[in-house]
Amino acid sequence: MSEKRDKTIEEMIETAAEAACLETEGVACMVQLTSDMIAESILGKNPSKGIKLSKDADGYNVDVYADVFFGCRIPETAWNIQENVKQRIEANTAAKVNKINIHIEGVKPKEEV
């Protein structure tokens, strides 16, 4: 039962992190990891949505994989992602976040509105 509870908490953390990241100015989209796509097709596992979690005794470590829009300031955008993701996770789940690693996988052209 504890394993099922942990899985539910991790899904909540992933969802909160994804939403916070996508709401950050300059973020174009989340990037699904190749290993997750393979696991999804072979094992039927749910994709990671561009978020990878690991847990240790002190709390969670979060890796965020995203593309940003051309013209954004990448260091500033990465910092804002970290702040938004940490705030959202800790507010919505009461889980402690140790660190958030940002992986900018690519740059997308900003579409005309």
C-alpha cells in the first residue's frame, strides 16, 4: 500500500512540476526522454512528461527537460523554472524539494500571434 501511495505522490509532483514549468515565460514545451518513449512503447508505462524524479532521505530531486523560445534569456528562464516548480510542488503536495536541475534540450522559434 505504501508503494501505491508513493507512486500517487510522485504523479502529483510530476503534474505540478509540469504545469509550473509550462506557465513559466520563455518555455515552449516539455521534452519527453527517449528512454521514457521506449519504456512506454515496450512496457506500456506512462511517459514522464519531461519530468524525472528521484527521492532520497531528505526529499525529492527533480530534473526538468524543456525547450525554450528563441530570444528568451536562458539563464533567467532556467532560474524562473526552478523557482516556479519548487514553489508549486511544495505548496500543492507538501513534499520537500532538495534540488531542481534544468535541462534545456532545444530552442524553438516563437510563433507569430
